[in-house]
Amino acid sequence: MATETVTQTNPPQNGPYFQSPMNQLGGAIQSLTNPFPELQDMELTFRGVRLDENGHEMETYQPLMNDKGINAIMGMVRSIVNKITIMGNLNKGEIMTMMDFTADTLSKTLMVKTKEYGIVAEDRDLIYYKVLSTCFLCLKRPFEEGDRRFWKGSQQEITTRVEGQHGGKNLFERVFGWGK
């Protein structure tokens, strides 16, 4: 079977030596809300692989399921673990509903498709725990605008500090003392 390969591209780093605080904030938001490393780690776990210090894959144990199972389970996880969820706004009831639905769907899938996905019965708990713990932690991030409120506050602080440093004066007022 074909293996789905996910690659992440980083934008080129050719710019001025100084980046404005707003550009730095944008880079931080992108970096800290990107779920790709967690998704990659989960997929490697399912494949029985880990990365060595040079980033090369090393098989460490038997895969927990076949490619068909990995693609199906990872599709389920990606529907929750993504940037849209992280930057969302969920209340406690919505989080619990999503977790209940995910747990129910996952448990049925692991029971019914055990043979089709090549899952060893003893590994179902590990798969179940890995998926649900990752989904739950991702769903906690948008609880009552968690990440969104944090980043909004950071952006307002940067704007206030940058504008506040100049006391509302324009370039000519600061440099030449005009407009006193």
C-alpha cells in the first residue's frame, strides 16, 4: 500500500535583520499553533518508528496497525487536532460532547476493524489512549478562547508598547523637535 507522506515547508528566511514585533508575533503564533509535530509523532508511534538525532526513521517495534488503519485513525485525529480547533472558542459542554463522540467512534472502530486494520488486540488500549489524550489536550486549548485570548492580548500589548514609546509624536516631531 502507498504510504501517505506529509511534508512541512518553512517560509524562506530572507528578510531584514530586524523584524517588527508584529512580524515576530505572527511567527510565534504560527509556530505555537502548528499541530504538525504532534501529528507526526502519533503517526510514527503507530508505524513503530522513531526519529534518531539526525531525523532518520528507525524501526523500533512492530507497527500498531497497517497503512489503511493508520490513515483512517489519523484522519479522525486530524479532524480535531488542527489550527482551526486551536484558535477556536469552545465551552465545556462542546468539549465534552466532542470527546464523547470521538471516544465512542474510536472505540467502535478499534473493535470492529481490528482485523481489517491489522491491530493486535493488546495494542488497542495504547492506540485509544494516544488518540484521546492528544485530542483532549488540543480541545482544551480553545476552552473559553484560551489561545485566541492569549494571542489577542499579546498583540494588543505589542501595539500599545510600540505606539506608547513614541508618545504619539511623528518622526519629524521626535527628530527635529517640530510641533512643540
